[in-house]
Amino acid sequence: MVEAIPEWSPYHYTFNNPISFNDPTGMMGENVFATTAVNKDDPTQTYYIDDGVNFTWEVSRSDFNRIKENGGIPDDLRGTWTRDFYWQAWQALISSDGSASDEITQYIVTDNIEPFVDVYQQQSLWPIALLPVNKIKKLKKLRDWVKKNGGKKIPGTKKGGVTFKNKKGNLPKTDANGKPITYKEYDVNPAPGPGQNRGAERMVVINNGKSYYTNDHYKTFTEIKD
């Protein structure tokens, strides 16, 4: 296959990078990491997408056939791939030991994942996986304090415990039994100084026990889970 890679001498092995590539046929280096698309209706059917990502992606039979016909991920499925990849990565993160040296932790917390934020913010409830670990810990601590102290304003903040009316309906209006949900909102940052506003961050706690975080003044929400 030397004619396929004219920029490389034929006297090389795996592009001089045996960690990221292998050469099982002896003809040309191949990427070690690839998305493996799996047909959920027939798991024996798999298709490898040479994208450098070590990810097993379960898809419907129709999407699986489209991926094979396209020779890769069709443009209209890339958002779904992104969502599924980061959800799987998040599940790996919360089951890891959480140390700074842990590969999954480092990937989620340290690496730049800003290009993927826009995909998730198209939904009203985007995953907490996109928040830094220290922010998650802070929000859980504040949420637990509010619940323990009867919904009082968080000490040191300007406002809290007031009703959030959910006018735009970005959060559920009723519970599973059809009963209206009552929302209370809280500042999560210290009270601003003179001439400063409260910022766009809020925490919303509701009467069924769930709580949410918004950093864009109620446009999108993240559920704060245990």
C-alpha cells in the first residue's frame, strides 16, 4: 500500500507511532482506536469507524445500515454520537476512583471539551458531566444545606428561598401524578458588592426533592444528582 501514502518511506512501521497504530496485515498502519458501531438488534453485527476514539456505540438497525452505507457517521447522527459518547464517559468517571491521575477523570475534567457544549445546550436539561468537579461538589453542598434548613436563604448570598415561576417551561410543570411542581430559587455565589449584579448562576430546588443548576439565567438547566 506504499502508493497510498507517498509522503511516507516504505521502510517504516505504523507511521513510527506503535502506540496509536498497529499493522495486522503488514500492508499499512491502522488506527488502534475506533468507534465500534454495534447493531442493537443483532449485536454480532459491528462496523469500525476509524476516528481515533475508543468507543462502543450501540445504534438501531436502520442507523447501523446508514453508517455502513455512508462509510462513517452521517452528519445528522453526529449530535447523537457526541451525546452518547460523553454520557458513557461520564458513567466511567463516576465509577472511577476520581484521582487526578485517573485517565477518565483527566479526560473529562482537564481536557478542553468546549466544542461539545453547544450540542448539549440545545436541550433544556444538559448533563452535569460538563461541569467541573469542584462546581459539582459546591452545588451538592449548597443543595444539602437548603434541604436541611427548611429552604432558607443560603448564608452570605443576596436572595434565596423565593418562588421561581418557571414561566418559559424549561423545567417540568407537573410531576408523574400530574400535581403542580413548586420551585424555589437560590443564589449560589456571595452577595455582590455595590453597583454589581447577582450574575446568571442560580440553583432551583423543587418540592419533589430534585434540584437544578443554571449558569445562564434559566435558559438551560442541569439536574444536580447524587
